[in-house]
Amino acid sequence: MSVVTELGYLGLGVRDLAAWKTFAANVLGLEVVPDDNPGRCRLRMDYWYQRFILTESGSDDLDFIGWRVANAQALDETQRRLRDAGIAYEVATDEQCEQRQVLGMIRLQDPAGVLTEVFYGPRVETGNPFYPGRRMHGSFLTGDRGLGHVVLEVPDPERSERFYTQILGMRGSIEYELNRPNGPSGLLYFMSCNPRQHSLAFGHVGSKKRLIHVMTELERIEDVGLARDIVKHQGVPIRIDIGQHHNDHTISFYPVTPSGWIWEYGWGVSPPSGQAEWAKAGIWGHEFVPPAG
């Protein structure tokens, strides 16, 4: 049984916050909420107070990742596992919990050096409905599946797999051999913790950034097509065009974010099978579009 229940939130360091606000609202359809700090904002996609925290910085990469557990007892169990494994962590201060709007949290570095926050009790305001940044046919599919998934570049995938399975209680294995055009190939591990086929994937595939991509799922396939039309109309580059994956059966495409990494916008994610299998190609499409010039 997984200790963590969902991918709760992500912290992103961005070089151009103004460009990100426009991209988040007008392309992705997320709700942009200003912050008292002009160099920061938060993004909403459902009733949660925040799903993404954007901070203006030079990194254009992942700042931190937040994994939810059910309650205080589950957070205690996570601390026990960490102590037994000799992995250092710190209990978050009241101020840090206030920043994340959670009731309790611990912080640690995962094997790849990613700042990892395990928390319980997020602020969820059902009296404050999500207000999309642009017209949408439906909304984002979250609920017990979390915000979506994240894919990371890690130096030692086997070590990362042991951490996420043995400490955080996730399940998964190698599912895909990624072959990059004019680049190194690598095996990707996919980890699940709820009805979403995977909430995390990672591998050593030669990415220059820690963050390879973020995926958000839509309730209606029309919104995937609408976003693709918007991207083409606005001249936003697409790195991987529309297609369908073999493992989670998602129909999606990947526009390039203002930070240079890609965002998967998709529909139709299947549940995890619980059994290991892998492939070298998708079902159809997902043509790689090389950068212009």
C-alpha cells in the first residue's frame, strides 16, 4: 500500500514570470492568482488553494515537489521509514506550512537531489470554484488522482526506484525506452500511487534540466484539441505533436513552456495495471517536432 496518495503540488522556478502567467492562463487554461510578492504567483486547477507555485528565478526548472499523505499518522509513518533507512529530513516550521497552506509537512532531498515535501491536510476551498484562464469545454481531471504527473531526469534511476517504492510506498517499474532524435536513449521508470496510471516517471536520458515535463489531464478530449488550436494560432512551439501512449493510453501533445521544457496536455489516462511491461513506441502519433533553426 502506497504511503503517499497523490502528487499534490509543484514549485517551479521561472525566468520570465510575466510570460508564464500568459502561458498558464491563455494556453493551459489554469487560474493565475497573484501573490503579495510580485516575483511569485500560484496556479489553480481545481478547489485546491494552489497546485503550482511559480517563483521568478534564473533556474527555469523544478524547485520542489509535494507528495500528499492521508493524515498525521501517515506522516509519522513516513518519518519512521526515513529514520529506519538513515535518510535525513526536517520537520517543517509553522511558517513553511503556512507558505504551502498545509497542516503538517516534512522536507528532504530525494536521491536525485530534488527538494521533496511530504505533507498532509492541504487547504481545499470548495466554496471558491476554479476559474479558468480562458474558455474550456470541461475542467482538469484531479480528485483522487492528484494534479497529474511529473517526469524527471535523475542520475541513478535504480536508486530513485528504491526510494520511491521502499520509502514512499509507490509501485512501478520500467515501462518505456525513450529514444531521443540526435540524443541519448534511456529507460524510463513509471511510479503510481493512486488510480492514475503514473504520478511520477524518471530516467537518465541526458536532459539538461531536472524537469523533463509536467502532465495535466483534461475531462474532455475537446479541450486537448482546443489547446492545440490555440498553440498553433499563437505560434507556441510544439515539441511532440498529438498521439497516444502505449502504457497509459493518453491522447496528448506537448507544447514548449516559456522555461524551455515541455508540458503534456492530455485526456484519457488509464488506471495502473499492477503488472510490469514495456515498449519502445506509442500506439500512434507523437511525432517529434525539432526546434526551428
